[in-house]
Amino acid sequence: MVFEVKYPILGFENVTSYDFETVDDNFATIKNTQDSVPAFTLINPFVLREYSFDIPLAIKTLMELKEDSNLLVYLILIVKKPFKESLANFLAPIVFNVDNKTMSQVVLDENIYTDYLPAEQISKFIVD
């Protein structure tokens, strides 16, 4: 499923669309539709912990979000070996509006969302 970028992923402001593919209930990937890079592995934050944030009005407007919009939220995952040392960015979630195929990165204010870090090891949330 191709999503139009309304607010870019930091560092990749020139990318205008990504191809989104789910791997399973926990993981997905996005790949630049115009080039082979960038490509990202994403993780569903809700399988790791309780997670909530407010989407700024500017992004809501850009994405034409409504109260009943069908949204997906994922985090960029930096995959490491062993896998449990992989890092998730809780301060910059990616929001997908499935209804109109738009997406945005929402950069959260670390002074407001003090429980979230830009590089949290997922082992912190995995119970053996």
C-alpha cells in the first residue's frame, strides 16, 4: 500500500511516498517508492508498552484526520544482533491514515513526553 508523505521522516525530506507492507501484527516495513533507499523496519509500539501522544493540529490538518480516521502507528526500529538489543524511537512515531493513504512522522517534545526516548532498547519491554 503506497502512502503519500505529508510531514517527512527527519533526514529524508525529499521522499514523497513510501510503500507500506505489514510483516505480521508487530512489524511492518516502508520503502521509498522512487528509490531503493531509504527503507525502514517498523514496530507496533503497543506490543511493547502503553503508548499515547497527541497529534499536532498542523499534522492533523495535513493528513485530513477525523475522529473516526483509520490510523496505524509505528516506530522506526534500528535492528541489531541479538534482536533484543534493537532500538525503537518512541519520540518520533510514524502515523498512517489508511483512509486517504497519507503518512507523517510526529516528532514529540521530549520535555512533555518524558517517559519516551529516541532510542529505547526493546529488551526493556520483553519478558522472558
